[in-house]
Amino acid sequence: MRVIFLGAPGAGKGTQAVRLAERLRIPHLSTGDMLRAAVAAKTPIGNKAKEVIDRGDLVSDDIVLGIIADRCEEADAQAGFILDGFPRTVAQAEGLDSLLKNKNMKLDAVIEFQVDESKLVGRIVKRAEEMASRGEQVRKDDNPEVFKTRLDAYRVQTAPLSAHYAEKGMLRTVDGMQPIDQVTEAVREILGR
Ligand code: AMP
């Protein structure tokens, strides 16, 4: 099964992707996680992306498309995957379309998590506090200032993807403001598993 999770930063895509990946035994592909790993490892891509991520802007389409193209080649991705945080621009969606076409692969669903944007900053602040209390390193971009830029990037560059997938008849939506378990249930219902 190949699924895309769409939604604003803080909408709960990552939380739900972890759950679904465990249940379906397919990898959870988060370009944000992959980019942060590249930054931590100080790879050439990581070094290039660091500043962009820290200020809340989007990394170039070429970089993320390259990362996803490589990741999709790996053995564990052959049975399917959940894309979280990718695609984030129409160019990325088109790149993904042709990537999948070349591999004779099809998307099964695109699920958009709809949320009340005014509640998102609070979620982000809470996530930062929870990570700190677990002794984990808090994401530099999980602060109200940078969050504004991330939300702007979402509105301008990513929100148009809903229309892209709606036109293809693939877009499904869930109410991301429900409690986590109910969101999981809604995702299960859409996917039928
Ligand atoms: P995330 O963990 O999905 O919130 O992503 C964190 C940051 O990584 C974003 O604010 C972007 O700077 C970068 N990023 C992640 N995925 C993408 C993508 N598909 N396209 C461009 N930039 C991305």
C-alpha cells in the first residue's frame, strides 16, 4: 500500500504515520526525518539544507525528490510506504507521479489531515515541551517564530496539492482535531485496514 499524508505542520501526520507503518509493516518515509538525519551526519545535502530547515523554508525540490527516489529503491519500500511531509510542492507531486509511473507503481490513497490552524502553534509548543521533558533534543524549528514561516510555506506551496490530488479523485480527508485514537480509526476506515 502506498499512501501520502498531507496536512499542515503539527497536524499529526507523523504520529499517525508511525501507527499505520507499524500496523501495515511498511516504512514510514518522512523527508523531514531524513533531512534532519542528513544534517546531523553533516552530509553535503545536510549542510546545504540546515539553514533552510532552521528558518522554516522548504528545501529545494531537486534535493527531496532525489532523497525519495533513492529511498523508494530500497528493499523494504517495495511492498509500500507512507509518505509524511512529501510531496510539499506541486513540482514534487509531479516528480513523484513520474517516479511511480516509471516503476509501475500506483498510489493507493492521499489522506489530508484537516486542522484548525489557530491551534497548531499550541501543538508545536507542546511537542517541544514533551521532547525536552523526555531529554530529547528539541527541534530548532519547533518554536512559534519559525512556525509562522513553516505555516506560510504550507499555505502557499503545499495547500495547492489538495486540488492536485482531488482532480485525480484520490483525495480523502480526516478531521485531525479529533483525539489521536479517533484519527487513527478514521484513517483505518479510509484504507479499509
Ligand atoms: P517536517 O519534519 O516534515 O516538518 O519537515 C521539517 C523541515 O524539513 C521543513 O520545514 C522543511 O524545511 C524540510 N522539508 C521536509 N520535507 C520537505 C519537502 N518535502 N520539501 C521541502 N522541504 C522539506
